[in-house]
Amino acid sequence: MIVKVIVDANFLFIPSQFQIDVFEELLTLLNQKFEPILLSTTHKELQKIVERSSPKMRQRALLALRLAEKCRIVEVEQGFKETPDDVITRVAAEWRCPVATNDRALKKRLRDENLPVIYLRQRSRLEMEGSVR
């Protein structure tokens, strides 16, 4: 079985900040085949960062977009008052799949929904809370 893993924008910043290959780490952590998923709303969020941020942040976002090419981009609708994090939470709940993120607020929301969360631990390795079915 191939596990779908929804990837949040800030998760794609890990390689530029901590020199960690997140896809290799995901393979090690999950110990099975996985498919990284980038929701279209998250992809748009990264593109906005490239357009509107400081040069340093723009450079990180460009690298994140290059890493996003390893992900399958899934078109999703974003409701009028929904944030990208709302969309991630909704889709993860529908699919019952883990979310890879370092966003503290999003991690708490996912935990509250009993959804598995993958995050960077001690700036050196990935860890997962919850389990994958």
C-alpha cells in the first residue's frame, strides 16, 4: 500500500534551513512507499511567497517550489473563509492520511482531529505522532 502524505508549505523549507532531505527522511520514517501530495492551495501559497517576500525568503520559497515538483499536486477547492491550513485539515480528515508540517498551530489542529502529524524533531530528523493505516 502506498501512503499519501500531505505536505505543508513550511515543510518544504526544511531542506534550505537544516540541510535535510525530507523525502529520504520520509521514506526512512514510514518504512514503506509513500506519495507526497501538495494541495493546490499550498502551491499557490508558495507562489505568493515568491512574489511578495524578502530576497532571502523568496530564495527559500523558490527552492520549496523546486522540491514541490517531487509531489503530486492535487487540485482542491478553497472555501470563501477557508485558510490553506483549513483545507489541509479538511483533506487530511477526508483521506485519513498524515500531514507533514512544522506549523505549530496546524500540528495542534491535526492532533485535535486525531490525524497523524510528521514534523522535524531536534532540527535533525523527522518524527511522526499518530499512526498510518
